[in-house]
Amino acid sequence: MRRGRRALLRFTGFTVASDQLWSWNQGAWTSQSGSLPSADIVQCGGSSRQDKEAYPLTPRPARQAEQEPAMSAAFVPRSQCTACLRPLSACICCWVTPTAHAVEVLVLQHPQEVHHAKGSARLLHLSLAHCRLVVGEAFDVPIWQADDKHTLLLYPDRLQDTAPDLRVPAAQPFDWPQDRSRLRLVVLDGTWRKSRKMLYQSPPLQQLPRLALRRPPPSHYRIRKAHGPDQLSTLEATCHALCQLEGDAVRFQPLLDAFDGFVDCLEQAGNRLALDKDRA
């Protein structure tokens, strides 16, 4: 291994600047004049003044500048739909189906469900004419307006669905007004575990009379795991509850059909993603 004149020689642990011709022989550097001059040796990480002046090191800002745009582009937020609050590539507004109804609907959404891609509460909220959506986990005071409406909680009234230290649900009133617009339906949006916790942490919800679904049909919500066939999505449960209260199942069928299309779209997207992972 040889270097020409004015070569900057680097080897393990040292940097050498010299005007002589050097060669590597039997594990040591030698020159025509003999052994390596100790005055030219500088510990690794530093350099002599003569070395710096003769052979300055060139920084590499260009390579870093080339990498910065690619790294910053990865953190650019995706464009979001202002209606459904989802990325434009996953917008669900095409499934929104305006539906007229009389009973007011109040959806209490668990915070962890807000950005869940498979959630149905946002689609329900955008489709129903008289629907309000509030995000929260615990409600110490009634979140609904104090008026002359009868407020009901959509929740099973079976004993096995009530924790031992949970307040017994109130009996359903028999003097419901004939005008269904004077009814308010409160719906909990979350998994079974989350909805139970929301009820447990919210005394105002425990005081409400409960509305249980009578003979609900099997769920079409196959993209999320359920513990039983009678456990429906938030959209399905609300539509069937409104059918039960207003007695008009035909009115809510277009929204349920749109929900089937929403589920099919997400299922196909999941299948394509799984296929791409298998090919990778």
C-alpha cells in the first residue's frame, strides 16, 4: 500500500501528514528516511495545524440537505375532510344518507372511538336530522338540555348487564307522550367494556330509564369483533331503537343499506392490505 507526495495518511488511531513516500511493511509504516516521525502523529479525532491548512476536511451539508425533504415529507399531515373528519382517501361522506326522524338522538362517544376507522357514530351523526354527538368518558352532570323531553338510555336492562355496585336502572315510564319529538334517546358509542365503564362513571346516566332492543336482528358489522350476534354497531342499534320507538322501519332502511356499503368498503380495503403484506 503506497501513497504519493503530500498524501494525508490515515490508519487506525492516528492521522499522518508528510511530504515523503510511505509504505506499509510488516505491520508498520516506514519511509525512505526510516521510521515514522512522532512529531507528525496526531491522535484520532484531532489534526495538526499543518494538516488542516494543507488538507482541510470538506463537510457534507449537501447529503443532509438531500435527506431533509424526504424526512419532512413523511410528517406532512394528510388532507382531511371537513365533514366526516377523516383523511380524504378514507372519506365516508358518500355513505351519508339524510334520514328524517322524530326522536332526538344524543350520542356519547368514548374518546378512543373518535379516530377509529371502523367507527359508525360519525356516519350516524351526519345522516340523522336530529342528532348530537358529544365526546367524553365520564359525565358528572347531565349533558342533555333541561327541558320537557323524556330522556331514555339505549342500554340492556338485564340484571347480568348491571355491575353489583351499579345503580339499578329506573323503570320505563308508561306516560310517554304520543308526540315522539318529545323523546330523547341517549346512545353510548364504544366497545362493550368501554360503554360499561362510561355508565359506571356517569351517575346521571345511571338514573335514566333504559330502552332495550326487542329481538334485534343479527349484526352486519362483521369488520369488528363482537361477543354475541345480538351486539350491534352504534348505527345499527340506534336505527333499530328508532324503529322501535317510532314504529316505522322502512324509513331507516336506506341508512342501514348505506351502512352495509360502508362495511363492504372497509372489508375490501382490509383484504387488499392483507394481500399486500403477503406479497411483501
